Amino acid sequence: MAAAKAVPIGLELYSVRNDLEKNLMGTVRKVAKLGYQCVEFYSPYSNWTPDYAKRVRAELDELGIRCYSTHNDPASFTPGGIGKAMELNRILGSRYIVMASAGNVSGADGWKRVAEALDTANETMKAHALHAGYHNHDAEWRAVEGQMPIEILAANTDPSIMLQLDVGTCLEAGADPVAWVKKNPGRVRSMHLKDWSPEKKYAVLFGEGAAPWKELLQAAETTGGAEFFLIEQEGSRYPELETAKLCLEGYRKLHG
């Protein structure tokens, strides 16, 4: 039997946001040199022109790395914003247009409206070989009117919509990331591998916090349908690129 194909490991570029602001492609080149196989661009990318996105794609191709997903604000899921989001993501070779945050949402009905917006956008995206995704923060794990917002989103969206698990914020809210992956087979197609500890919060490197990484990565690969993983860092005791390097080294030691 052939060995299972390894899930690509990438970096959410928010992790190197200060370096990125100074020199976008210079920083991406350094990220690739560290050994990352893919990157995830976040909301400032939405201001790019198509021509600039083509230049970025050419650089990614030259470096041999991929962009499987991007982070977007809710405007990219509206009739006025979805067209440009799809154009840029097609150019980049992305698979998923991820809602990075729903913003301020009021009540269970508000979360149902978020789910409806995701579903509507996803139907449009599917015609262009793209899918919507949703990225959680801690608020999605805190009950609203007796219901967990993350449960509302999962129950009221098409299964083709990716539920991108942010591990750190899940832990911060006191939720169980392994149980969540197992409860949503095939939908956790990427995860933000961000660690967290009660003492140091997010200022820990991969493997230094409370995340049950071995069990979680196994669940993501065998049940969640993982297509790629993304290390993310809010900031540590080291500079951004050094942090990215150390986190990747920690991941490789743990997961090969």
C-alpha cells in the first residue's frame, strides 16, 4: 500500500506582518527558503490589482510554493465584493476564499445570517472552482442564546464550505479542538496551527502551549479531510521570521 501523501505545511502571512508590510515578496521568498510549502495571504491582499496578483503568482510559481487560501473580510462575500475576490483568488491559484472574521454579530439569528451569506457566496464560487471557508476566533465557541455560534455555522452551511480551525482561539475559549474535528468529518480541510497556554497566551511557539498536537493532527488527517496546514503566530519572544523558523522546526520534529 502506498504511503499517505503528506499534508503541505504553510504559513499564514499575518505571522510576518511587519516584514511583509516592508517588502512583500522579499518576505515571501524568505518564508519559502525556511521550507514552507504554501502561504496564506490576508485581508490587505484584497487591495491588489489583477496585474499585481499575476506578478505575485509568477513569484510563487518560481519559488515552488502555493497559495491554497486567502483571508477576507465579509465584504468579499457580498454581491459587490465577490467578483474581485474570485478574480484575485483564481489568479493566485487559491482553492478557498475564507471569511477571516464575521465582525460584530448579534444573537443566534445574526450567526444564521452569516451562514446564509457564506452559503450564497459559496454557490457563486463553486461555478469558478472555488469554495468559501470560515475561520473561527474565540467568540464562535462561546454560547449565544444557548447555542454555540460555531455549531450554528456548521449546521447551516453546505458541507463544501471549509471550517478552518484556529486551534489557539478554540483552546482559549475552553473548547476541545480534537472533538470538533471528529464531529465535522471532511470539513476541517485546513487549520491554523497556533498554540496557546493559560500563562503566556499566544506568546508561545508551536509545541510550547496546551494544544494536543499529535492527536489533533492525526484527527485532521484521518477525519477532518486536511488538505493543508498553516502555522500562525501572534508574536513571540523572537523576531517574526525567526519565530516562523522555530515553529516550522517544532512542527517537523513532532510531525515529520
